[in-house]
Amino acid sequence: EKYPHVGPLLPAMGYSKEQIHDLEITINKVDCERVLFATPIDLPKLVSINKPTLRVCYEYRNHSRPLLEEVLIKRLNV
């Protein structure tokens, strides 16, 4: 509800004990075939998920302007 632009993704919003617990409950309530984790932390080691999981990695490369650095600087007012 708070992030409608995210679509069917569930962002991990933090890693405190309470946030991890809330994330675990939310994931386990979702009707899905598989849960993909693309976070820097190995969440399946911290939470008990009742469905198959897969950890994925990604890499980012700038291909055109604006560059990611430029967007972040503007967005963060640095």
C-alpha cells in the first residue's frame, strides 16, 4: 500500500529483529511458487520460509545518461 509503484515485489526495508520477523510473516502469507532474494544479506539464513527460495545476484552498468551516480546525487541532494 505504501509503495504501489513496486508491483509484486516485496522490498526488505531493514534488518532489525522486528523487521526480519515482519518480513518472514509477510513472505509466508504470500501465495507464490517461489521467493527470489536479491539482497546483499542472505535472508534465507535469517528467516524460515514455507516455500522454495532462490538467491539471485545482479550487476549494474551505466549505458546512457543520466548515470546512476548523477541520479543519486540529484535525488539525495549531495
